[in-house]
Amino acid sequence: MMRTLSNGVALLLLATAVPALAQSAPPPPGGSPEVRERRMVIKRYGHDGRDDRGPGPMGGTLSGLTPEGRKILTDAMRENRSDGRDAIGDARRKVLELLDADRLDVAAVRRAMAEEHNLVQRKQQERQEAMLTAYQKLSVRDRKAFATSMRAQTYRMEQVRKDAEGRMSRMRERWGREPQASAKD
């Protein structure tokens, strides 16, 4: 009886100690890496790329703009967003169909790739013209705020790229080879 009671007490103590042992480590001094990066961006650019609506689909690139400035830019971006996607997708599918053939027709693949390239270039030119028109409608303050936000976004994206390169480098060192793509890729 006494042995059963002491075993029960030991199990009870162990059961209460396990969750305490399983807790994650406290964050490093200065906060998590995300918090430190956000502080660094704020220190460098005066804001972190968020506007009063949160990060949003543009990653906060419209932060600091007046509501009128935001509307001008979002309208320009939306107006030109989907036009041409179907044609570009069709051109890409055509290239893939040619590559899937038993006999590779290099001249046909070259023509299909050139057509896809031309469609993409035309679409890019249209987007740039739409944005140039929108920039001309912005106030000086909104234009400068947009430029500042774009700098912050570029900085964040560069950090993401550097972090990915660092992870890849560590994987190469660890495994001694290039990581293989997953079956999903």
C-alpha cells in the first residue's frame, strides 16, 4: 500500500513537471528576430511599412499616404492587374506543349518563347505607363511617402533573400551538398 502511494505521488509529481520542462525557451534579449527586424526598419525609415489598415496585400507600401493618394495608386494597380494574364498563360502553355512533344521543334519553341516574352514585355510597359500616370496625380507628400515605403519594402525583401541564402548555406555545410527540391516542386 505504501509503495503504491509513493509510486502514485511520484507519477503525480512527474506529470506536473513535464509540462514545465516542455515549455519553449524565452525569447532572446531584445525580442524575437521579427521584433528586432521591425525595430531596425522603424529606426532606419521612420516607420515599418504598415499603414492604419495593417500590412495589406502591398506589404504596407502605401503607408504614410493620404487616403486620396492611396486611392490613386490602388486604382492604377487594380486597373491593370488582370488584363493580359490569360494570353500570357496561353503562351506559356504553348511552350510547355511544344516541350512535351516526342520530337523537339526548336524553331517552334523559340517562336513560342518569343511570343510569351513579347506579351510579358507589353504588359510590363502598360503597368509602368499606368503607374507613371498615377505618380503624376500624387501630391509631393504622397509621392515621397510612397518612395519611402518602397525603400522599406525593398529593404525587407533584401533581408528575406539574405536570410534564405544563409539557410541554404547552412544546409550545404550540414549536408555537404545542394538541398534537393521536394516532390511538390
